[in-house]
Amino acid sequence: MADMRFEARCPSGHELTGHRTETFQAVRCRECGEGVFVGPTSWLPVPPAAAVYDLIPLGAIRDVAPAGKPRKSPASVDDESMQGFGSIPLKDSEAVPGGVSGAKLPVDDPAAKFEVKPARELADGDFQKMIGKDADRQASEARDQARERQLQETRRKEEAARKAAALQNTDEPDEIEPEPQPRVPLYRRVSPKVWVGLGVALIIAMTIRGQIRQNYRDRIPEIVKKARTEGLASLDAGRFDEAKQILNDAASAFDYLRENSDEAKEIRQAAREASILADLVGRPLDEIIDRFAAGEAGKADFRNLDKGRSLVVEARVTATPDQGGGYDLDFRVPVGPGPNPARPLGKLDVKNLELLANLRPNLGETILIGVRLSDLELADGVWWIRLDPKSGVLMTRWAALGSIGWPVTERAAGDTEADKP
């Protein structure tokens, strides 16, 4: 292994040089007595020395200061120039194996302060002391940092408490409301491309709507013609569902044109009568009332099957608003099997029927109307048959009534003959 020198400095600043060994060395400074650890030789190759050291002996090297004055080189423990400086006393008279200079060092002064000891004798104790000092230093730094953090946290809390106390002692609000921002118009917030797209879509929608309306207007004459020929014929023949569809389409066409001619009035009236006859209730009124009075099941049947259905009523006016009340008809529905005066009867509630308010029939006059059921209610011993106020229709199509078995009176027959061309 190549000879490797070391240069060390003790804690007091004294420079020491020597040869490295294969093990650690504990070198003690002869000036201050402080120990210095020196590492062993390295297995790596020795880097080439500077050119000046190859040509000039180590003991003859002298550095020249900028001012031209010679500067003393570091002391070497084995240079001849340093023999007068003092030798290093060893522990015994034996030469240190591979020691500082590789040979036995003379001991001139037994009381010399500089001492070299084998590394194995001091490694355990001194190395642990150095590690302990470093650990103590790190622990002290950690304690100082923790103390500083705690002090900063205390200061922060005190500052927050001081600010909170200042806010409570002032009349200023806790929160400052932001200043209202100027409202930006919608047309500026939306991209021009979006407006262009909306405009195009609107134009397309209006074009399609206009085309649909024009097509519908072109079909109106055909719809009205079909109502005059097929719709009225189906109504008189008793095909009420077919008549309802055809006549309602024609009535909607007249409403679209806002036409109020005699033909339009006739079609609208026929459409209303067809709707009444197409939605007639499927059970007798006395059966509906009996079922309704039986319990919740009967009430549910009424709501699901009978509510909104229609019935045709022919009755005489027995009361008018001129008598201090509302309209009333002599229409009665016996409830339960057999005659029983104590059993409640069913009566039509026509006080709110708009048709009678428009017709204003006289007292004792007989009317034939179509109405729709709304509810049943027992009050004062009477089952009141509540009607939809807007559902009243004056029935005039005698042929249609005859198709459901309604008796055609002599007046109705005369009106039918008069209607023929």
C-alpha cells in the first residue's frame, strides 16, 4: 500500500502532519494536549501530487507571501527540520507498528505534552465521548427550536386575542361588505357566436311554425266539410265517439279562424252534445249513490269510474233566483229498494251551473240539458249530486237522443221536421 501522509489541526489550531496507518490513530498535540483522530490509509489509489512536490523535498518547501516574505510551512513530526521542535513521547519504548513515521521516535522530554497512543486503546472511550457531545448539541438545538416555536405560538395567540378584543370594543362591523359590482348586461356576457346561433335557431323555428300553420289553414275547409257530412250524420246515428272526434276538430278549426258564423255555431253546439253523449255514465244514479254510501270502496269507485262522466237530465224549473235563492229542478233520485219516505233522496245541485245563468229559464219551464258529475255529498238528509259548473249543455239533437232510447216528444218531432230542407 502506498505511503500516505496526513495533515491535521487540533482544536486549538495547531497543525500536525505525519503518516497514515492501516488503522485509526489517536494523536495528541504536544502544545495543548488535545487529541486528534486520524483516519487510516485508503484502498483507493493515491492521486498524483503537484509537480512542485515531485521536484522539491517536502522539508524544503517554502511558500512565498505576496509581499515576498517566506511563510513557514506546516510542521512535520518526522522532518529533520522539526527535530529541534521536540519529539513525540510514546507509551512504551516499542516502535508503533506502521506508526506516524514508520520508525521508533526518540523521546527527548518525558514530560512533553505531545503524545501518540494506539487507536484501539482510545477508540471506545473517546469516540463515544465525541458522539455524546454531538448528540448533546443536537438535543440542545432541538430544545431551542421547540422553545422558539412555543414562543411564536404564544405571541400569535396573544395577537389574535388582542385583535378580537379591539373588534368587540369598536362599533365597526365584523365583516366588511364588498362593494356592489356594476351589473353587466346580458348581451355583453354572452358571446356573439351564441347570439348568432340563437338567432338562426329562432328563424328556423318560426319558419317551421309558419309552415305548420299554413298547412293547417289549407286543411280547414276539408275539416269543416267532413264535419258537415260525416260528423253530424255520425251523431244522429249514435256513433258518438266518431262524431266527437270529427266535430271537435271542426270546432277547433273555427276557433282558430275566430269565426262566429251560423255554421260555426252549429258545429260547436253539435261538438258539445257529441261530447256529452259519448261520455254518458255507465250506471244508474241510484246505484252510484248506494255504492257511494256503502263505504270507502264505493267512494273510490266513484272517483275512478263516475267522476267527470255525463248524464242527460230533463226536468222542470221549480225555483229561480228571483225568489231569493238559486235555480232548482224537480229532478229526484230514489235511494234504496222500495218506497220509503224516511230514506234520503238524490237531488241535483244546479245553483252554480253557468248554463242556467245564461239561459235564464222561467219558473215551471221544462229544460233538457247535459251535465257532468263532480261529487256526492249527504247534507240535511239529502244526497246532493254536485255538478261541474262549466259542463252544462243544452241538448237539441233529437235524433241523437232517440238513438240512446230517449223518448222524442211531439214538440221535438215537430222541431225535427222543421229542420229538414
